[in-house]
Amino acid sequence: MEITNTRMMEMSNDAYAEFFDLLEANEIEPKIVRIALAGFGCSGPRFGLMQDDIEPTDLTEQVNDIIFVVAKDLFDD
């Protein structure tokens, strides 16, 4: 598993703690969270979060103990 750390997001310490607690309470292991396109609405794109594996076509960013992944084609740097 390759972690690229692309700096695609920022997360405050409080937000991290809340999100980590949510993953722990739901026994999510490993803590790999995919940010995915969930469709489009009248105000633009909607995104969803889900536990998933890292694919070769993903960008990743590790925030402490949580790895966030997104498909490269959804990220515009």
C-alpha cells in the first residue's frame, strides 16, 4: 500500500477526534475512508464517505491514523 500524501485536505484536531471516534464506535478497521462522488444536485456535486481499500488509481492522504483516498480523476490539483 502506497501513501502519497497529496495534501488534498485539511482537518482540524477537533474534527479528526470526532471522526476517529465515529470510526472506532462503528469498529471500522482498517481506517481507510474513500471520498467518492455521490451524484449531482441543483447546487453542484455531492460527495460520500465509505470504508474501502486503496486502489492503484487512487490518491491518498494520511491524517494521523486515518487514510483518506480519492480516485485520481476526481481530484484537480
